[in-house]
Amino acid sequence: MNKHLATAIFILCCMLAQAALADRVAEAIAKPGRLAGDIERDARSRPDLVLPWLELEPGDRVADIWAGGGYYSELIASVVGDEGEVLLVNNAAYAAFAKKSLDERLGNREVAAITLHTREAADLELGTGTLDAALIVMSYHDTYHVDEKNGWSAIDAGDFLGQIYRALKPGGRFLVVDHHAAPGSGKSAAQDLHRIELAFAKQDIGSHGFRLVAESDVLRNPEDDYSIMVFDPEVRGKTDRFILVFEKS
């Protein structure tokens, strides 16, 4: 086959796959019966622009890490279908914090493909080569946050990221969304402001074998004040956020 023709066919196939994925994500967002709070959140979280970065396919197995109430877990479950599986991963502290939301999501509703997976960071029990994709949304910074009073102990960040890396299949994607911190602040803002520096995140995650393949500014907000804690009513839900997309080589 002519080399140029083969390239054109490959590009066309990629475009068709992207279009099909976008359609599946749109169908998940428009699915009847979604929680009112989730629908309200769509406008600020833009899952239509975030989820396609994972390149999900029906039947995929995905870990939504520190998933809280499972907003993304439910959307992904619709994308991967009944033949797929989403591990809704929380530790005990996250599970307690999100209990009301989890009860609302899973208590009296049919949400296929979601498996509650409550584990501590020291042993996520994700296995080796078991995942097609993983994501951690606005919680990566908690790897560097300590709050013993509320059950959040210090985490070995290298081991934590290493577990995720091992669990992914070759080529599996790892999506990270988090709140911007001031340039040069590294991980220091994670403790009091629940923010983390973009440059630090790239270096940190990349140092554990992940290859950065894309990043997006679709969740940027230049009006955000990096000196304000992300739960402050002034900025809550409106922070300046980065999106990083990594792959396992």
C-alpha cells in the first residue's frame, strides 16, 4: 500500500475514533436520571472536554482515584458500558467525607459498572497491568497534604504514583486535574491552600515513569487568586485548574 495512503487511512481512523468517543461522552452527559448536582457541576468541570483525553473504549477498566462522591465515576461508567468497570477509589477519610454524596449516587439508583474500592494509599490494591486508564481530579495535591485530625495521614508520594503506574497497561492513560498554585511554590501550597504548582506536578509525576503526552488550558481562570484556599467561597468551583495527560510507556 502507498505510504501516503496508509498515513491518510490511519489519520482518518483516528478521527473517527475521536468522534465516536466524543459521542459516547456526550451521551453519558445527557443520560436521563443523572443527579441534579452533577448536571449543575458540568458547567464548571466540563467533562465533555476533559474525559476524551482518557481515550476510553467500551469494556475498559478505569480507576477514579480519590473519587469522592463519584461524579466522574458515573460518567465513565456510562462510557465504558456494562462490560467495563470503574473502580471508585477512596481512602477511609475520603469515603467518610463523601458519604452523603455516595449514598445519594449509589443508594437507590442503578449505576452499572461502578465498584466501590476503599483502600489506603499505602496499598491501593490495583494490581499490575489491570487498568486501561486512571484519573485523579483535584486531589493529586492531597498526596502532599497531612491532616491527622481528620484521618489524613502522610502519604509516600513515590509509592502512591508507582502503584498507579504499575496498575496501568502499556499505553494506558493517567489524567490529572488540579488547582494551580503560585509559580515556584512546588508542593508547599498543598497543605493550607489545597493547590499545587503545575511545573512541580509535571516533574513529580514524570519522574515515576509516566510520559506527558498532552496538557490543556480549558479549565483556566486567570482571575483566580492563588493565595486563597480553594474551599473559600470566593473561589470555590472557580479556581484556575490545569489538565495533564500522561501515558505509561
